[in-house]
Amino acid sequence: MELRHLKTFQFAAEYLNFTKAAQQLNFTQPAVTVQIQSLEQELKQQLFIRIGKKIFLTPAGEVLKTYTDQLFSIVEEIESSFAELSNSNGNVTIAAGESYCTYYFPYVISEYLKLYPKVQIKLISCNSDEVIKGVESNKYDIGIISGDLSNNGITNIVIAEEDMVLVVSKDLYDRYPEDQLLTKFPLIKYQADGYFESMMSKYLRQSKLSLQNVIEFGSLDAIKKAVLNNMGVALLISDFIKKEISNGDLIPILVTENKVKVNTSIITLKEKENLVTIQSFIDVIQKIWDSIPTME
């Protein structure tokens, strides 16, 4: 069945007058008649019956009218949704940690603006606790956090699951046995609270490391640079250093068989999740997060 024939039928069924239907569709009356006859032949059902000077729907016509009304109601919703997307010109405020802002969002925002160039975007760098408070208070529209948030008023979408890994520079790895690396040099770790800190503590407990010196940095990027410069052994998430591991600049040290996974999640208020601008931005993040070229 062709959509245009069904549209012609819908108008004819509404007016019960082929001439009026033709006027509304900007067709000739014979064109309407031909399309209705084509539908009747395809369906093997008579759709209209003439009694005297009036036209009525047959039982088959009544059934088809119900379906065509539903069909074109959906078509109108589709057209309306796409028109809304095409004309999106709202504002979106995103909050995320420094490493997400530095390594992920330049690419995410660039890809999003290719689709929705009229949207105004503000990106805020802050820690996970501040992200959560900001989203809950409606200060931020979308947040990216380490971990998961269980809150009735918040939608939490996990977009990545990464391994926590202990690494050292190739230079130090080649010069010292593993046991000396873990005792002679300090552990460099991220200064964090909440979920990320608990995951680091879990990893260290499982590894049963006896640490003499711990250095904390407030920047994951600074930790990576420090370990590459032979400052010590670093505890980082795998995705953040996969390029350096792949090219051999950083060497993983296996101290526990039990992997510790770190989740990354999108959070937003439930009452906002169906807003076109918010929904479209979340959709872009989900589609491209695992393929951000700057992290490869």
C-alpha cells in the first residue's frame, strides 16, 4: 500500500465526498477515484458504498479509517519531532571531571554541533560530588561521574566500564625488578573522594601492597606525566592510558588477579530526560563515547 493512496482515502473517508477530498488534496476528482479503486483492488475489499446521492464507508472502510487515522497521527508526531530537532536552539550545561572535559568533550561537542549547530553549550569542570549536587539542584543539565548514582529523581546511564591498573614507565620497568619498583618508588594516585577513592582503596586492599610513600595529584593528566617521567608507580584507569600502554611507554604491573572495574555514568534529572536538547546530547554521548579518537 502506498502512503499517498492511504492519505487520499483518509480525506475521502473524512468528507465522504470525493470532490471535497480532491479539493483539499489539490487533486482532480478522477485522480481520487483512481487511487481509491487501486486501494480496493489491492485490499480486495470495497471501501465505499453509494446510497442515493450519499457515500458511506463499508465495514472494511471503517476498519481502514481507524488504521489510517492512527498511522497519520504517528506520521505527524514523527514530522513534529524532526522539526523540533532541526530547530533546536536551546542551552545545555554539562558538568564533568577535568579529564572528561579535556579528553572527551571537545570531540563530543564538536560532533553534537554538526547535528544541532544552534544549541548553546556550557561545559563546567568539577569533581563528581559537585557534579551530582549541581544536577540535583538543576544547576547543570547533564553530568558525567565516576560510578553510579541511585536516586529516584535522577536517571543514571552507564556509558563505560574500565579496569583500574597499576603502571610504571618502561624505563623504570627495564631497570628494576617488580618487587623493587613497588617498594623503592612512591605510589602516585588521584586525589579523590567518594566512589573513585573507594575503588582505589579496593584495588590496593586486593593487591596487598605495603606502601611506604603515596603521592596524591588532583589531575589525572598530571599523574600520567609524572609516571612517564619516572617519578613512581601510578594507579590509573585503563582507558586513560591505553595509548601509552599500547605503544609501550607505560607497562602494567599485575599485583592482583581480581580486576576492579570503574564505571562512568551520565546523570540527569528524570524530569529533563525527555527534553529534545537533553535527550539528543545524551544520545550523541552514548553513540561515540567508546570511540573518542583523542583517547586512542
